[in-house]
Amino acid sequence: MKIFKFGGASVKDANGVKNLVNVLQQVGYDNTLIVISAMGKTTNAIEVVIKNYFEKNDELQASIQEIAKYHNEILLELFPNESHPIFGKVKQFFEEMQGFLGRNKSPDYNYVYDQLVSYGELISTTIVSTYLNSVSIENSWLDAREMIKTDTYYRDAKVDWELTQENIKQKVNRNKLNITQGFIGSDPNNFTTTLGREGSDYTAAIFAYCLNAESVTIWKDVPGVLNADPRYFENAQLLHHISYREAIELAFYGASVIHPKTLQPLQRKEIPLYVKSFLNPKADGTAVKKGAGITPNVPCFIVKKNQVLISLSSLDFSFFVENNISEIFKLLHDYKMKVDVIQNSAISFSVCIDNKFNNLEKLLKTLRSKFKVTHHENVSLYTIRHFTEAAIEGLQKDKEILLEQRADQTIQLVVK
């Protein structure tokens, strides 16, 4: 089987859905499973709904209606006959969202987040599946939550591989075109879980691993994997080939084209990953597979914005020893902080973190009871793989460097 993944940008409007049909017609879709994300910026829009819900904001209903209106406009372009059953199906999803908000008693933000945000994928796949059937591309719509089973770590759930593999083998008909959702799964109690932001790539890899797929193709609005994000860097170059190891390194440091967890299951079975443009489906794009390094061998630039740099020193100028460090890492784990860089000396410890669960103030309060603490918010973490001195000089220009760390092939700079 082949696994295709289409992200939100590829189905952000009716023309995007029609272009998905064009891609399938050009490259073929026999024995294929397609993973689809929420349409456009729907996930962000549902996050606004969740925020309004917890803040008891009067804008709650308006924020839901905004999402419903966006999807309805896409439906009207794809299905001119308003009596088509798809309108009722999509309306039902929004009624389910409203019903959940009305009866929910849980104060757990992460649990509520997963139950609601998953509707983006459920709605998008239902629309795309129905449209494909309407243009004679027969397919089966599958609920990913019935196949991908996870623990209860909401918003970043861990996959139960054994149970997931068993479910996928039972429910996926290899001889058909299958449509399913990225990003979502379910816990042992069948509550919805999510696999982390941008987790649709990971979903594609999970299905590929469990089905022993021949390949995974991620369809994007860029020609493939570039050596830099063109939103932040000029003259980005296309990388034609990347080894699994190099791709894992790039993903670990935050390259936005490939999700960090996507590559491990593919590498274990040596399933090649292709990143291609949905605007030019016949172009080669980038191949990620077994082999050496990257081609061409150029510096790769990665930036993570809105990071936090925390610097700690002992209150009595004593040395930082293993007990201090293990205590800090336990706190970082407890407050769900993603660690991107660490640096320590005899009397200090610095860490650059991603405060994605908004627990920074709680963490700082706890740390201040034990250490002398300084911190910088809204800093940027730049990483250069295969750096050259010219690349470093260009990056440092007009920036205040708060922390620098060099390894053999990688340099990381935290800048203000």
C-alpha cells in the first residue's frame, strides 16, 4: 500500500479539495490510504472556541458559528445542491461539539481540548471522502480513533503499538482507497486523544508501519524539504535526498516540514518518505530514505520562535550536582516543558524550553523557592546543521546572543 498525507493547506478551500482530486488522478490511488488534516486554520479556530469556553466568554457561540460558516462555504462550492446529505452530516458534527460543551463537567483543559479539536479532522475527511465519491473516486471513510489506540496523556498521547497494529490490520481494506484523519486517536476508555500538533505526519507513519506500506508521501505547498523555512530565511534550497538519520536530526531540532515522531517507525521498516508539492505532483520533491547525509550538502537553518530561556544558579553558590539537575528535569517533566537546549557549568544551569502547555509561571514559582532564577521570554532558538562560519556570521548579524552551543556539525544560538 501507499500512504498519502494531505495537510490543512492542501484542503483549505474548495479549490484545494478539487486539486486533491487532480493529484490522485495524476499519480494514481490504487491500494492507497489517505490521511487528511483539518481544513486550513480550523485547529487554531477551535482553540479559540476552547479558550472562550474556559473563560466563559460571550463570544463562544460566535466562534463556533465562524467555523461552521467557513466549512459551509466550502460545501456550497463543492455540492451546489443544498439537499445533499453532506450538509446534514457536517451540521451533526457541530451539534455534537455543542452537546459536549453543554454536558462537560471536566475542568481538565487538555482533555477538553482533545475532545473538541478532533472535529476539525472528522469534518475535513467527511467532506473530502464524500466529494471523492461524488466524482466517481470510490473510497472508504475510516475513523482513526477506532484504530489508533493511545494512553491518556491528552494533547501528546503515546501510541499503544500492539493494539493499534491489530486494529489497523482488521479495519483497513488494502484493496480500496481509504480516507482517515490525522492527529487523532483514542484512549482505553474511547475518549479522543491527539498526537501533538502537526501529528498528522505521525499518523501517516503509524499506518505505514502497521500496513508494511511501500512508501509515505506528504503533500505540501512547497517543492519538498528545504534547507530553511522561506518565511524566515532568504534563498532556501531544495534538498533532493536526506537520510533517515539526518532527517531525524533536523526534526529533533525543529524542522517544520517533518514531525519529530514521524521518522522512527519508517526507519525501523526502511519505508521511504517522500515530500512533494501538491501544486506540481509529478516533480521529484525530496526523498527521505536509507543512505548517506543530505544532497546537496549545504547548511540547514531551523528556527523556533517564542521560546523561554531560564538560567538557574544555586542560592548559596554551591556546585550544581546530579541531585540539582535531576530535580530540575523532574520539574520540567511535571510542568510539561519541552526542553530544546541545556547548558550547565559548576554553579549554573540554563535551559531553553517550549512553554506549549502554558505552565511557565507555575514552574518559575517552584524554581524560585529553590534557586536564583532569571528568565527571558519570547526568545528565538536558531539551529544550523552543517554550519559554516559564513552561515553563523549571517545569522548573528544585528542579534543579541543569549546562549551559544556548538557540536561537531551543529550550532545552536538563543537570541533576543
